[in-house]
Amino acid sequence: MNSTKVVIIGAGSVDFGPGMVADVLANPDFRGSTLALVDIDGEKLALMKALALRMNEEWGTGVTVEAATDRRQALPEAEFVLVAIERERMKRWRMDFEIALEHGVRQPFSENGGPGGFAHAARNIALVTGICKDMRQLCPEAWFFNYTNPVPRITLAAFKYGGVKAAGFCHGIGIAYENVSKLLGIPEEDLDIKAAGLNHFTWILDVRRKSTGDDLYPTLRAKLNDWPEGFLPLTRDMFEVTDLYPVCSDSHIAEYLQWVCNPQTEPWKKYRLNPPHLGRRADGSGRREQTQEIRDMVDGTHPIDEYKEGSGERAVATLVAIVKNSNSYELAINIPNEGYITNLPHNAIVEVPALVSAIGIRGLPVGDLPEPVGELCRRQVAVAELAVKAAATGDRKAALYALLMDPMVTDIEQGKGILEGYLKEHGDLFPHFTG
């Protein structure tokens, strides 16, 4: 493979950084290439650079490793920019949840859909549009590969308002393989699943056994009556209602459904849906443990080989396929809809299987999503379009429309109150809203 420059923005993340760094440095195709790490937290960045240098030396990859707190130093000559950024993630997530709750909306998760999905997207889009502006100036031909949630909204902002080539990534399809394997008792490697829709709201359209070609959907549907106790109850109910298996987990599909936030019936208890910020690990202890483990890897007291097999994420594999013209098949990528799903709007960010080569990422056409699944997705596309427009342009009216279009918001005054609460409490991280 020709020498390639990859920039990772948000590299200091203990969740995202080690896996992405290892995906590059464990791959012999990157010999002679450059890996530039960027994070505004200098201490975390230094730790991740030290880990990268140890991996590079121990695995003999031969990559030039750079680090910068200013992304503009790293972006020149970049061909791929991988982005996973957040600010005060758990603190702001709790605020998103509590502000909506004050106005009568009890969200099941509040990260990607519902009122919390709007606030989360707005905070991150304010950052992403700045990254894209710098990319247009310093590396205009580079790909923007997004891992920041909400993936469809951030990817849409980069593509539509940032003016860069953009694709979004998520490991949700891997969770689908794991769960279907458990239900059917068939090894994951013997399954072939084709799913399409929106990120965290995709639907299995076809599932077959690789070794025989047998259609496994009839068997999967027959298993509904024997669904294991406590195993993805919302997924089971939606499967029964729509006759399609939704991906990827109850907590995520719940964010797009109005049937899980009724304060009278409290369906979140039935489905065991609680945002992580309400859990025991909200004190940050988990991240402190992860940080210490990275320190131990840097000083040699903890092995690094656990990362050598890869993170399971697909961004690095995708960029290699572009550079090498591999014509590789990817199970799920979030890209602008160019007729891949025929009953969703043009250029909406959809999650579909794709072919990757030197000409870029081309989705696999899957036709229409069955109704009512198509309508469920169309509503979320409309909400996403308005939310992204609001965050990217500062359009206050679009922000209100986005909240009022969301199926969890059932009253105009409720929507207005949530918006005012978000603008007041998150004003330091939001763009200036007008109108």
C-alpha cells in the first residue's frame, strides 16, 4: 500500500483511542505511513502517543507517529480523518435526561434519539463543523470517518454542511450477528446477515446460513415463542409487530420509539431501559481503571497483544480498501442515500452494506423497507435533518421543529420548554441560535 497519512481526532479517549491506534499499527499495510494523534487534552494525548510508540516498536510496523493538541498541525496531507469527540460526556448526558424529565418526557436512553439526541447532536455538530472547515483548507480530498454519536446526524453535518466526503461507522451489525447466533445456535461465522435502515435502527432484511444458503428467517420467526426470558424484550416485541428483526439492542432502538416513555405505564421498567449515567459507573471509576491499564501497557507491566487482533471496528479496514482498491464488502456503513433504500429520502444518512474500492464507498441497493418500518425511519430522517440544520446554522425555529417532530414529544409547550432548558444549560457548548 502507498504511504498514507491517517489522523485520529479524539485519540485521547480511553474507549476509542487504543483500538483505533492498534488497528493501524497492527496492520503491515501501513509500513512507511504516518499516524497523527490529536486531542485537546495534552496529558491523555501524551499517554496515547506513548502507547502507540510501544505498539509501533514491539510490532515492527514502521509507522511515523505524531501528536498534536492543535488539529491544524496534524491535518495537512491527511487522506483519512477518524473522529470520535465528546465534551463532558456523562455530565451533559445526565443534563439532557433531567431537563427533558422536568418537562414530562422520560427518555429511555437519551443519547441518539428523543430530545437528548437533539442536544447531544447539537453539541457535537458545533465541534464537527469546525473540523470540516479546517479539512477543506488543509486536506480537502480527505475522508471524514465518523464515530461520534449520534452517528447519522454527525455524518450528515459533515457531508451536508461541512462539505467533506463522509462516512459513519458503528459495530451494531456485530451485535446482530452475536444475538442471532445465540437464538439459533449457529456460529457467527456461518451466518450471512443483510440489514438496512438507520444507525441503531436497522432491520435484518435477510439472514442465511453461509454453509448451505438456507433462509433462516422462518426459523428465527418460529423462535419468537421460545425467546429466552429477559433477552432483548423490546427487540422481541418489535420483531413480532413488524415481522422484521431490529438491530442492534433494546437501549438503542428504544430511542426512536414513542412507546417506551409513557410515565403512566412506565414501559422502561418492562424493557429494563436506563441511560448509563444513571448507573453505578457514572462516577468515572471505569474510565480511571481503563486509563491505568493503558499506563501499565506503556510501562510494559501489561501486555499489548490483546489489541493486535484488532478492535472489531471497520474504519481502518475501509480506508485500506480504498487505498488498495480491494473491492471489499462491508456489512454496514453509514453513507448518503443514493437510491440504496428507495423509500427513504435522497442523501439521508442510511446504514447499508457496501462495496469499498478506490472509487469510494458504494452502498448495496436493498429496495424499499417494508411498511411500517419505512415510515418509522422516515420520521427519524426528518427529525435528523431539522436537528442538523438547527445545529449547523443556529436556526432556533428548526431546533423547535426538530423537537416537536420527535415522537417522544407530545405537546407544543413541552417542546418549547425542553428547548429553552437545553439552550440555557448547554449554552456554553451550543452554537448561537437565532430566531
